[in-house]
Amino acid sequence: MKKIDAPEKVIFICDGKKCSRYNNEVFKGFKHLIKEYGLKRNVVLTCMECTDNCKTAPNICLQPQNIWIGEVGEKDVKDIFKKYIV
Ligand code: FES
């Protein structure tokens, strides 16, 4: 077993059956911002399975702050990024 360096922050985007209908632009938006801000080594963007919050699809989760946000639209991505990631 070998310990690996943990990223400072992780953006989880739900890719469950319902969220995946709406999450494409959200994923692209975060990916673009991570690159734009030069944070590829510090911030990991990844998908997560359904967490039974489908009513608010698409959902994201920000760690280590443990902030969960639902009904994330493409227009919200930059505000979320500036508020919680940068
Ligand atoms: S599909 Fe995303 S919470 Fe269920």
C-alpha cells in the first residue's frame, strides 16, 4: 500500500440516470475553469453515482467543504467555482 497525494478539492458531478440528462454542460464548464485557472494539480473533477437526490438534478458535491448543490445550470458554474473552488 502506498499513500498518494490528495488534491486540495474535488468536484463530484452526479452521473446517475437523471442527472446525466443535464450535466454535460456543467461538467464541461468546470473542466474549462479548472484549466483556465491552472488548477489541474489542485482540483479533481470526477463523476459520482446517484445519491437519491434526483429531484434536484443535476447535483454536484464539493469536497472537502462537503457542499451539495442541486439544480446546477450551466450559468451557475462560474459563480460556484469562484465562490468555493478558487
Ligand atoms: S441521478 Fe443524480 S441524484 Fe439521482
